[in-house]
Amino acid sequence: MPHRPTASTLLAATLLALATAATAQTAAPTNLPGELVGTWSWTLPNGCTETQTYRADGSRSVVSGDERTEGTFDVEPSVEDPNFRRLTLLTKTDSGGKDCSGNASDDSGKTSVIFYLIAKDGQQLMYCADPELKRCVGPFRRATGT
């Protein structure tokens, strides 16, 4: 019987591919926020899709399950690992409702710091709690034309 890869195997392979692609980059981008601007989507194993839109003016919106949030973002190089970018998110408004992970907490006014890695082709994005490729989500895929 053929072996079907598990979700964790696919995630590990994607993380490895993204890390390899990032390592191959020779120079840090000069416009860090620009690489993130656009719309990114990820469909979780439970079938729920999360869509995040980053705008050039530093604003951000997220649709995740029944939750809708608006906020701002700031990007800077990661001092922990040059392949990652440090992303600071401020959630200004949260409509409530459960997000794709089942969380229904109100994140209005909360700031969080995460790390992200974009594939060399600029079409896939992985978020991690730290730049050690642990506790990561994705891959998010860039929407066509963004």
C-alpha cells in the first residue's frame, strides 16, 4: 500500500524548503515590508481558511473563520536569524467569533511579535513563534496578483 505523507511530514518538508530558499538569498531585502504586502491564505486541515492582507501603508486585516480583525504591522530584520523577519502586529479591532483554530478571545489592543519566512519565489509564507522552525503555521500562499 503506498505511503501517504502526514500533515506534519508535509509541514516539515515545506519548512525545510522555505529555510533552504531563504538561506540561498545573498542580500537582505531593502524594502522588508514590501515583500509582505499583498494577500496570503492558508487552509487548515479542518477546512477553515485564514486570509491575511498586508497593505503598503502598514495596515493589516485578517479573516479567520468567524473572526475579523484590523490592525497594523511592522517588519524588521531578525537579530536571531537573518533568514527570518521579525513581525510586530497590533490588533486594533477584533469582531469576535471563533477563528480557524477555535479561539474566540478578543485580541483588540494586543501586540504580538512573530517571525516569518518567505520562499525565494515570494509565493509562500511561513509564520513561526521563534526563528527556530518550531511552532510554525502555514504555508500561506500569496493570492494571485498581490
